Amino acid sequence: MIKEVIHEVFPGIFKIHIKGEVFLATLNLTRGRKVYNEQLFEIEGKEYRSWNPTRSKLGAAIIKGLKTIPIKPKTTVLYLGVASGTTCSHISDIVNETGHIWGVDFSERPIRDLIENVTRYRKNITPLLNDARQPRSYSIQVPMVDTIYADVAQPDQALIVIKNAKLFLKKSGSIILVIKSRSVDVSKNPNEIYASQIQILKDAGFSIKEVIDLDPYEKDHALVLAKFS
Ligand SMILES: C[S@@+](CC[C@H](N)C(=O)[O-])C[C@H]1O[C@@H](n2cnc3c(N)ncnc32)[C@H](O)[C@@H]1O
């Protein structure tokens, strides 16, 4: 019989070795329920959801060697650009019932899908149909958080996360910014765009901890981990 090997790479985040393949995975908070047709694995009485790095930039960054991740059980997260919840569902598994996520998106369709398929079952996510450029519009619902995750694919993506950090990020908090270089300028080299967005974060008082190029999982994207210095 072939035995699976499970290795917890970060609290709540696993690598499962099974039949010669390695899957990134999280413990399913909603047993038996899938979010984006991911594979489910039943191992020693626990159910794991495979985390597809081609569908989730945070998953890609972990596979590509992210060294620290400011998301673990009990973490509170403000998620900008939550869409229909693919990545958010894994964050929901990780922070579990002891943490919480406030998920902002300004498009009605993905928020509707998020509510129907994800937040109906996962009580640790609050969906918010709002524009992340207007953080005061949701300041009554959102408390100070440990981590802000931003994946809005907008030309002013760094400024959006800074605006939100000023209102909602705890002093010791972290931000994770996904930079989509083509949203800023399609004609420029992605590395130039990453450097310019990172400079905007530094000028706002953040220190940069890690930068991960997401190629080949997401071309022309980088993930930046930063903290208030
Ligand atoms: C690349 S998708 C996010 C994918 C998602 N993070 C995931 O990994 O599952 C970008 C999302 O950001 C949203 N968005 C873009 N600009 C926004 C803004 N100013 N305020 C709120 N949401 C925004 C879009 O509607 C879209 O759903």
C-alpha cells in the first residue's frame, strides 16, 4: 500500500506527497465541500483541500519559496480584491474559526458567487461589496487587522494597500501585495514596475521582507511581503 506523507510547511499549510506527486494543501474547514473543483484528500481522519498554484498567487508564492507567511490560526485579515474566493477559501482554512477575514471587492458578480458558494458555509469570512480605494466606506465593519492581502490588479495597487493600511493595519502588522505589472504599464519591463511599486511602499514607511516572482504560475506578477518599519 502506498502511504501519503504530510509535511506542515507553515501552521495550517501542508505539503502532501502522494503517488509520486506533491500537493500544497490546507485542512478543509467545510468537510466534503469544494470551492473551485480542487481535489480533496482524506488522510488519517482529516480532510485536506489541494491548493492549486496556477489558480492562486499566494499558493504560487509558497511553492516558489516564500519564507514567512503572516497568516496562521487566529490571524485577522483584510483581503482587497477577494473575487469569488479561491485564495480566500484557503486563507479561511488556515486562520480557521479562531481568525477572521474581511473580503472586499467592488464587482457584484464575484461577490455574489462568494456569498453563494463560500461565505454561506464559512463563517470566518465577511464579504464586503465596496471600492478598496474608499476604505472609509467600510470602516464601521472592519476592525484593526494583523494582515492586509491585496490583489486588485489596478495601476494604483500600491497606493490602495497603503490607504487601507493607514486605517486598518495594526502597528506590528504585515501586508502582502500582489503586483500585476501589466495593470501598471504593459510596455515596461515587469522588473521596473515591481521596483517602482516597491519604492511606493518604502516611501510610505514599509520595510520589504520578501519579493517573489510568480512566473511560471502567473506571468508578469510578483508578490511582496512588507511590514511597517
Ligand atoms: C485578480 S482578481 C483577484 C483574484 C483573487 N484574489 C484570488 O486569488 O482568488 C482582482 C479582483 O480585484 C477586484 N478589484 C479591482 N479593483 C478593485 C477596487 N478598487 N476595489 C475593490 N475590488 C477591486 C476585481 O473586481 C477582481 O475581482
